Amino acid sequence: MARFFYTPKPRQFDYRPRYYDPEEEARRQRREELLGERSAADGEYVPGELLRRRRMQRMMGAETGRRNGRKKRGGILFLLVLLGLLAVAVVWVIG
């Protein structure tokens, strides 16, 4: 059975490393900053940020927008054809 007005919940997870050495993490972070691989202004880890970023990239892409437009037109076209067939069936049954 179809579910109307269903909005799926966003998938998130809370990853916590099993083994964590804060000194090693500080050394690694400092090394990255000194070598220029990472800026000091980088923020903390935010769960689900990568998923949100990918979703926004998909939504903002021009190709995706065109594809969504085709889907909407296809749905409207399907509805119009269905209504036309229903009208023809009603006229055939009555006439």
C-alpha cells in the first residue's frame, strides 16, 4: 500500500572511535597544519555533514534539475492520459 505524505528521516550515525589517543591526534593535526594540508580554521566533526554536502551538490546540479523537471512532466502526462482513458471508458459504457 502506498504511503501518502511520507517523508523519510535523514540517515545519521554517531561514530565514536574505539581507541583514541588525544596526544597522537594533536600531533597529527599539528603536522597537517605545518605541512599546509589542513588549515587551523577547520571545524570539528559534524555527524552527517558529508551526506548533507553531497545532497546539496546533487540538488544544485543543473543536470539533476533538468532530470527532476522531466519526472514531473512525465507524472503530469501520465495523469492526463489516465484521465483521458477514464473519460473514454465512461463514454463507451454510457453510450
